[in-house]
Amino acid sequence: MKHDFSKPSVLFLDIGGVLLSNGWGTDSRINAAKKFGFDFDEMNKRHNLVFNLHESGKISLDVYLETVVFNVSRDFSVQAFKEFMFAQSSALPGMLDWIRDWKRKTGMRIISINNEGKELNHYRINTFGLYEFFDAFLSSCDVGMCKPNPAFFDLAIAVAHAPASNCLYIDDTLVHVEVARKKGINAFWHRSYEETSAMLERFANK
């Protein structure tokens, strides 16, 4: 699909994989298994069964952990495990500071569209100061559904109160980009800070 960025009025932006590391991705779960000494494959099977429920706000982080990690007796505490989970988040090189400046320069509304559980979502928003430049957060834990559900993008368009053709969307997961494009959104597949910032800079200089 041809991208038309000539009249965008709002930027929909993913967080994990674009601005920050993924909140609780495969690498983090592998590292947790190594640090705390449990079987990753068994944990991951349970994770795959219930994580969507957690991200869509149907179960809390405590219930997720009770199901996935603390289904048997452990020699470490729930609190220690949560602290490890939160500590896995980091800012990706370049993009976070750059988007703050871009927001100040353009004044464009920025709305998140991200899949994340409530506790980790709140931690990341506060720890990395995302509220400083996002105008609104559409997080799966609060809206009750996850990308790539097409209804998630319908909701984003309604909240933005703008035609889909006037919306930009950046995500590092290609299937999410493809679904957004089917909704008429100008969606861009994020693969690097350099590529994405150059694309947005071209808009700012129009």
C-alpha cells in the first residue's frame, strides 16, 4: 500500500520494540529461568496459554504469576520475581529522546497503541516519563483487547477523532502494521531508529 503522509494529524505509536525494550519478551523469560533456576519450556507453555488474558486485563499480574511461575513451591518470592520483571525494561538507543524533541517541534498528538499488562504498563509509563509526550494511552490491559484485533484500531481512530487516512502508525511487529493498513491507517513498520526518525523528520520539514 502506498503511504500518504501529506496530512497526518495524529501519530499512533507502539512502545515495546520502538521506544523501549519489550516488557516481558522471550529473552527476558529465558533470563528469568536462568536466574531463578526453573525450567523455561514448562514456564513458557503456561505463559503462552494465559499471557493474552493478562495483557487484555482479564487477569492480574499476581494471577498470571501464580499460574505460570508459582504453580509450585519456589525458593524465591513473588516480589523478587516482579522486581526482576520490571528491571528488564530499558530505553532503546536514540528513539525515546528523539521522539520527545519531535513532539515539541511538531506539536502532533501522539497516542499509544500497545499490548501490555496493567502493572508493567504503569511502571514503564512512570519510569520512563512517557506521559511527558503521549497525549493518551490505549493499552490492551485497559481496553480489553490486544493487537492485532482490528477492533483495537477502530477504537484508536475513534479516540483520535480523525480519518484513518490522517493517522500515522508505527509498530515493530509487521502483522500489526498490516492490519492497521487494512483499516486505512498509514502504518509504518519500525525496523530501526534511523529509518523511523528519518521518515518522521521528512514530515516535520514539510
